Amino acid sequence: MKAYTKKGDKGTTCDMACKIVEKDDLRIVCVGKIDTLQAGIDAANLHCKSKYKKMLDLVQKKLWQTSGEIMHCDKKCLTEPVTEQDLKDLEKFIDSLGQPPNKFVRFKTQKSVLLNECRVRCRELETHLVKLLRKKQIRTVMYQYVNRLSSLFFMMSYKR
């Protein structure tokens, strides 16, 4: 078996239902942005304290579920989709990090720079997800959760 299939050489790919779609299909783009964010979280997690590691692990789990939901994955693989309680728990954790700064912040440690990179990747994901939200192709709470993640990454960057 090879690591490549050549099936995508013409700009198409298979979605979770094995339907051929264009690689720039909005759902494919959103899942790709989630993958990019996941990679950033992996890098940042190498430099975080255990309190942050636990939260980042949970966030990654929720992002995997979000990818499956975006791709209309079989319900069996969506064991823990984002809920209102997840959103409340995330907000509570962000609030526990204290007040945001009231001035411009430059990040200077490796950990803070990597977490800020996650914030930037998350914001890019949001700009694509909002299109699915407007088309009512994703749940509002899922979008809200991702929207809060950028605040989480900022506050984690700021609180060294």
C-alpha cells in the first residue's frame, strides 16, 4: 500500500459519505481549517501546564466531533457533539483566567506565541464556519463554541 492514491489529482476528494466533492467545497475547507488548528494545538500543548493540557485535550476532542458533524458523519461516530454545557464550561474556564488586558499585547515566549497562533487559526476557521451557519448547515452552538475558542487561546497566551 502507498501513502498516496492519486485520486485527488483532479481537485476532488471523497466526503464521509464517499461522495465525490470538489476540494474547495466549503465543508472540506472547514474540516481542513480544523485540521490546521489541531496541528497548532498539538504544538502549543508541548509547552503548556497540566491545567492547560487538560483543556486543550478536551478542545481537540470537541473539534474532532465538529469535523465529523460538518461532514455529516454517521451518528455512531458523533459520540460527544458540542453542547450548550460545553459552551458554558468553556466560558467558565476562560473567565477563570482573569481579565483580558486593556492594551495591545506582544507575545514573547514560545508557549504564548504558539497559543496565539492557535487563536489566529481559530479566527480563520470561524470566517469559513460562519458561511455554513448562515446556510443553517451547522448548529449555532457549534459555531459559538469555536468562536469562544479564539478567546480561550488569547487568554491562555496572555496568562503565562
